[in-house]
Amino acid sequence: MTLSLDQQKHLEALLIAGEELEAVRYLQDTLGLSAEEALQLTEKLDKTVEQSPAAAMFKTMKHGSKHMMKDSKIGKWIGGVFMFFGLVMLSVCIYIFYSNYKFAQNAVSVNGKVIGFDTHYSSDDDGGSTLMYSSIFKYEYQGQEYEHTSDVSSSSPDYDEGEEVEILIDPEKPSKALVNEFWDRWFIIVLMGIMGSMFTGGGLMAFKLS
């Protein structure tokens, strides 16, 4: 299950307004997540939303830039740029959703085990850095072993080492895999959808104010 465009906008508005608890409840009701899963997803999305250029533009407009946008043609140019990137993100979101859906239709389910973590540092706005973890899974298909590194990374491991999870693989290309868990299947889709709606909404706002 994923969020519709209206649901993404509602969640985005809750995060921008600082209503994290309401966002957690909304994710529980909408996606059927547990309280812990909804809280973890909210924290990840909230950090991304706070650092996004779209959120910065919303805050700037809220604190008195409306007249500047009205008196300048820059507003329309900014709006066009934000709308363009927003539509690109929404298109990517739809593409990933469709690709994952088609992949899952033809995939074979195997048992995978977390054997370690791939780590890298992510830069913060304040000049610091955060150590990020991506889980590495090992699985077997037709007597041969394969490894798959998750596309999703976070500041703390999403799985415990040795934990077993379901992995979907392409029977013709067993090295191509998708972890059949919420974080790996839906997090990027939800994130891209929210970011895309934020940029598109920010662009529309800039057009209206210019």
C-alpha cells in the first residue's frame, strides 16, 4: 500500500506544521503500520522535509516574503523551477511504484539473512555528518549464494544482524532482488511522493503570489 497524492499532501502539511504525533497516527490509519513503524517512518520523513528547499520556501513565504514575490517576476521563475522538479519527482515515484509492482508479480520468494551493514557518512546542514547504515542480505537460489545491499539507509540499522527476511528475486536474474519489507518496498516511494508534492505545491504557491 502507498499514499495517494492527497494523502501525501496531508502528511506533508502535518510535518511542516510540526504535528509529528498526528503524522504517526495518520500513517497508522492509512498504511496499517504498527506504532513503532509509523514513528520511525515519521522521523525519517520529518528530517528530510525539514531540510528540503520546498520547506524552506514555505517558511520564507510565511514570514513576510509575500510582497516581494508579488513585486517580482522572479516568483514565476521560481515557481516554474519548483513545479518542474516536483513533477519529475512524482513521475519517478510512479515509475518506481510500477516497476516494483511488475517485479513482484514475476518474482520468486526466498529466505534471506542479514549478514552485515554497508556504512557511509551523510553530511548535515550544520556541517556535521551522520553515520548511515544499509543492510546487506545473503540468500540462496538453486544452490548458489547471492548478496543484496538495501537501497534504503538510516542512522541506525533497520534490521538486526542474523535476522531473516523475505526477499523477492528475478528467477532469470537471481542477483536482482527486492526485500519484501515496508522500508525497502515503500519508503523511497513515500518519500519521493511527499517531496514531489511539496515542490509542486511550492511552485503553485509562488505562481499565485507573483
